[in-house]
Amino acid sequence: MVTNYQEAKSQNREALRRGLLDAASRVLVSEGLEALTMRRVSQEVAASTKVLYTLFGNKEGLLEQLYVEGFERLRRNLEAVPLSDDPVADLVKVALAYRENALADPTYFAVLFGRSVAGFTPSANSIEAAMSGFALLEGFVQRAMEAGLLRPADVKTSAKIVWATLHGATSLELDGYFDDADPSSRRQTYQLAVDTLIKGLSRFVS
Amino acid sequence: MVTNYQEAKSQNREALRRGLLDAASRVLVSEGLEALTMRRVSQEVAASTKVLYTLFGNKEGLLEQLYVEGFERLRRNLEAVPLSDDPVADLVKVALAYRENALADPTYFAVLFGRSVAGFTPSANSIEAAMSGFALLEGFVQRAMEAGLLRPADVKTSAKIVWATLHGATSLELDGYFDDADPSSRRQTYQLAVDTLIKGLSRFVS
DNA sequence: TGCTATAGGTAACAACGTTATTAGTAGCAA
DNA sequence: TTGCTACTAATAACGTTGTTACCTATAGCA
């Protein structure tokens, strides 16, 4: 039947797409962004570059899929944070998870937020798909605000402020501007940034 | 005399270097990072690419000079902030200037903070030279802290936290994640981020 | 006037993204 | 089985990029 054929074909396509994306991820994480060439990725799966072009269109298309994948990984890592009965403590935990996610795979972080990846800017469509991680952050903020722990304000704006702080501290550290002696003091700087942020958002000052 | 000859030669070299760097700046600002090729820059000054290689070594050398130039521009823009007798208000003004600097020349911002500019990572030497802008920020923080307006803390760490907030909010806006309806609401979001930061750092809560 | 050093132009090389051409394969109908 | 159609992938090529080997020319000096 035609439908089954089409279905099987699209399943094959999906499996192939997934395999190619994983190959690209492997190259990206283990060899860096410079090594992520069409030839390198295709040879990773022992095929020609043509496969990449039929499935992703061009390199920008491949990068866009990696971009979406990177945001999914971020969301999964933020979702893995266990909830307690203290919304503010949970917000701090998710803040730390943001940094951990970036430090675990810095090259992915570069795909998500490195401007200037040769002519790559994610489509509005991809950006929207990527915002689910932000929506998650927004949930944490809303929860703390509804519990009366944060000063009443527009939730979306407050969440943007939270994201900006986490993102700025993480970016500067990854770019080497927090090069204190040891890694633990960098972690402490991040911790203090989060503390300051919470203090600024809090209804009561401790 | 040898010294004069050498001096004249090095002056010429310096003038030439400056001219090439300005040409590269023009291309970068007006045509974007993709257009910044060795051939494009050399044709901007009607010369061959060889000149760029004798003066900068390779493309990474040219990017490194643009990196230093970008941080000097940032420092100049931050220095242009007029001082008042309110250290906290001045800190807010310098915070706004950070954003303005980035929005004025986003491509320069990409050179400074875009990871993944094809294999470009600034040398430790350049990073150090670039930190003068940060030192300036540190001065504003110190002034406000010594006036008793900010909660006593390590000045350098507090300045890092300030920088992280400004940088995060600016980066996310430039990357298109603050795509509210109009630009003025983006400015307001940034303003609120700065307010929250100040509140978190303040000794007294208003 | 020659000698030396060095800077700059030309043309080429290797690697990259991309595509035109070609070959092969799977499904379908006779 | 035998053609026909659609589509996929391999190959080889093209244009552009960073880079360099080779050559030329110019400036200073004896």
C-alpha cells in the first residue's frame, strides 16, 4: 500500500536524519566547531556529502538542527532539577543547572549563542522551538512569585532578567574573563551572581 | 642614520597597520563578519593580500587587532559617561552605555564575544589588554561601595557580577531573544535588569 | 654602479560549501 | 521478466576562502 510505503520511507528518513545529527553532535563535541565540516560529518557515517544536502538542504540547515538539539538538551537538563517545597531554592538550583549544562558541552553552547557562526542565524521558527527552555525558567519564577517570595512583577520580564544573569555569567566564564585561579572560585562567583539576583528580585530582604 | 631610518620605517609600518585596521573595521561594520575576508580587506585599500600577511601574520592576527580595537571603543564609550555626585546613578548610566555600545556596532560585539569566529580565540595577552574596560566598571562599583551605598563585598567580584548582568541582557537582546514588539520595551527590560541588579547589590533597600 | 635585503604582486595550493552529472535502486505495471 | 518512473547517492567538478612559493622591484649603502 502506498501509505505504508510512504510511512516506511519517512521512518527511514527520520532514522537517517537522527543518525546524521548524532554524528554531527559527536564531531562537534569531540573535535570542536571548526571540525564540523560537511565532509567530516559525512565521513563520520561513511557516506558522501550528498546525504547531508538531501536531508538538511545545506550547512545552515544542519546547524539549525543542532541548534534545536542544543536547546532540547538544555531543557532536559533544567527539567532534571528535583523540586522541593522551597520555590526560591529551586530557582537557585535551576540557575546552577544552566551553568552546568553549558560547561558540560561548551561547543554546543557556542552553536546556541555564538553569533557569527559563519552566516548562521537561526530562523524565527527555530528560535520559537528553542524557547521551551525559557518557558521552563519562567515556570520557576512564577512559582516563587505566586508563593509571595518574589516582589510582584511581570513574570515574563522577571524571567528574562533571570535568564540574562545566568547567561551573562556563564558566557563570560566560558570566554575566559573569570579566569580566577581555580575553578571553584569561578563557581563561587556564579553563585554570588545568582544570590545577588535573587536578592534583587525578593520581596523581603534577608 | 640607522635609527632614523628604522624609525621612519616603523612609523610607516604603524601608519599602514592603522590604515589596514581601519579598512577592516569599515568592512566589518558595513558588510558584516562574513564579508571580512582577507581579499575583501586588501581590495578595500587597493592592495594585495600579501600586505595583510606581512603586518598581521594571518587572519587570526587581524581579528586579534580588531578585538583589541573593539575593547578600546567600548572603554572610550564607557569613559564618556559624565560623573555626577550620585555614584549609584552613575553606575546605572555606565550600564546603559554598555548596551548602547553593543547596539551601535553589533558586528564588533560579535568579534569580542562571539565564540566560534572560525578558530579565533584571543591570546591571553589580548584578553589582558581588553580588561581595561572592565577595570573602568570596577571603578564605578568601588566608588559606590566606598560611598556606603552598596553592601560591602569584594569589589572585583561585585564588578564581575555587574558585568555579567549587563553582558547577559545585551547578548540575549542582540541574539533576538527579547523580541518584544518594539525596541523601547527592550530598553525597558534592560533597565529593569539593571534596577534589579542594583537592588541586589544595595546596602539599603528602597 | 652594483650588492643586499626586504616588501609587495602574482599565481598557485589545499580545504571548504555546493552542485551538475551520472549511476543505481525500489516500486509498479504489462 | 521487462520496461518505466521516481528518487537517492556517489563522483567529480566549480567557486571562494586562507595561505604561501615564487618572482619582481625598490631603497639603502659602498
